[in-house]
Amino acid sequence: MDDTSKTAAGGCMCGAVRYEAVGDPLSTIYCHCTSCRKHTGAPVVALVGFKQAQVTFTPADRKIYQSSPGVGRGFCDQCGTPLTWEGDGGEHGPLIEILINTLDDPEAFIPQCHIHHAEKMSWFETDDTLPRYRVWHDDGDEPYL
């Protein structure tokens, strides 16, 4: 099967915003950063990342909140569902990381590591053996746990 035949679809709670991502993701992660936690209200966020060109939104487009310089967070302006983290993916170009629980089949993408683990809630930990990175998994940071 070639990359263009693989799709991941999902959307917001009310259905006003739908998306489709075509091809293999670049990463599937748990993020513990303060910004992701604030955006979702969750103690940790599971995200699947794609190149921006792989993702389309229909029938309505998501709204973007600029949470910090160069970083946008997509959401539905009808029901408020948080949908994405969007920003510079370095050598990959612009990225869209989709919140896994907004996928029609969230079981299809299993996180491979934890990022920004140094920012995690002191009272929250997952029971897995995945590598944990203080910051990011592909910028030379070594797992510390």
C-alpha cells in the first residue's frame, strides 16, 4: 500500500469541522507541556503529527489561536473542541499535530514516546515503558527515563 492510500479522519464534537490526513504520520507522541495541557484541560495530550500538506479541513475550517510566536492551536468555533497544534516542523516544514482523541479511530495511532516530560504534572504518570524526553524527541535530546 502506498502512502497516499492511508487516511486518518476525524473532527470536532459537533461535526462542524472535519479533517482528513493522507499518508504516514511523522510522529505519534504524548505531550506534557504546560501549553498543551492548558489548551485541552488534560494532564497529558496524545498527538499524531503530519506535514501540513497532508491535512485538509472540511466543510468548515478550524479557527486558530496563536498561543505563542509561530505556534497556533486549532479549535472548532462552534463547540470549542481543541483539534490541533500547528507550527514549524524544522526540516519537515509546517506541521499539524492532531489531538488523537478527535480521530474517528483514535486506537489507530499509538504514542511512541513522551515529550516535555520535565513539565509533567507531579501527580500524574502513565504506566508504560516508552522513552521520556525532557523536551523533544528528535532534536538530539536523549531519553532520561
